[in-house]
Amino acid sequence: MKPELFSSEYGTWFQDPLVVAAYPARPPYPPALVEHLVGLIADDPRAVLDVGCGPGDLARPLAPHVERLDALDASAGMLAAGRAAEGGDAPNLRWIHSRVEEARLQPPYALITAGESLHWFEWELVMPRFARMLTPNGVLAIVDRSWNGPPALQERLLPIFKRFAAVQTWQNVSLLDELARRQLFELHAQARFGPAPWRPTMDEYILARFSQRSFSRTHIGPGATAAFAAALREALADVPMIDGRLQLEVSAGVSWGRPRG
């Protein structure tokens, strides 16, 4: 069985309208990451599948560089937000409302991207499917982003996160290790990008936190929502601000290779 922390049930939480409304407040991926993903495309057709795309944080910046991009998500609200966002109406960008396990797709794809989403899928179903859909030199790129701030800020935030998290399951588990142990992914290489500047207002930062599974306003409740926001404001009180915007950073990592099954 999958570790409880990666339960597919949690993936359905991202269909919650409150999570959908908060998600665009997340920091954008560093531009260097997008450039690297484009560089991973080695075959024709230059078609990309972005799974668990959300509002298209990867799909929209990738679309101008490829022939076709299929952006797939089980949340209709996320797809609507993606269509309305900058670049969401690109003619080569197709938004697909479906679970990845059963979606009707148009392979082959020279690249499949999964930005902070693969842990919610049913791996034994999707990884063999990805393997069949990739071109001979195509890869699956598993992407993450980090925006917890410098070490001193992280130390202040961690007890707040533990206090208010809707999911009180603390497991030291690695997605890549779990996939490798099941012989579902052959890792080729990894890279990190950034840090890149992130300049949210205090309200935007707090809203970004509400977009995370552990801090869904629906699941922590109104009282905890207010208390969590107040605790975040206190923790961020000494972060430098210019023109009302926090001086923060975002970094991202990518692990790419061939899915197996």
C-alpha cells in the first residue's frame, strides 16, 4: 500500500472551491526550470502531457515552446482558473477534465510533467500507462517547489504547521524512493533551480498556504483558519518588506527518468 501521507483521497481535496481559489497565490516556478523542461524534449512530435496540472503553473509557460500541450486535472475548478489565467487560452493548450488513471489522451508524448501531483495518483496504474505513452527518448519529469524561506523562518514556521495541519500524519517518506522500491521509475538525473524572487503581500502569502492540502480552510475549520493566519503574520513579522511586499524566494527541483511497469 502507499504511505498514508500520499493517500489518493487527499488528491480530491484540490477540487474544493476554497483550495481552487487559493491556489493562484502560490509562487510561480523559476523560469530556469521551465527552460530545463523544454530542453528535456528530444523527440517529435513535441507534445507534452502535464498531469495534475492545477491552474497550469507548468502548462501555461511550457505551451509556447511545444507543438501541443495536454493539461490534465480532475478538478474542473482548477481547469477553469487555468483557462482564465495568463496564457491559458493558447491555441495549442488543451485542458482535459479527468482523473489521469482513466483519461482519454492522444499519445505519443515527448515529455510528461507532474508538478507536485504524482504522489496523489494510483502509481501501479499510471506509471505503466506513462511508459506506454512516451516517445522512445521521452521522459517523465517530477517537479517540486520550495518556498518555506530561510532557515530561521523555517524554524518558526514548522511548529505552526504541526499545530494547525489538517492531516496529523508525520512520515519520513520519499516519493522517488517509494517509486523505485516498487520498480515503477528509473531515475536518470536531478537538478535544482533558483532561488528566484517571490514578492507576495502578506495576504497573498497566507492565501498560498491555504492552497496546501494540510491547510485547506474547509478541513481545518473557520476557527483554526483565523488562528493559523494570525500565527503566520506573527512568524513573518521580521521578514523584510518593500512597498508592502515580502522579500521571499522560491526554488524548484526536477527528477526525470523513465516510468516502468
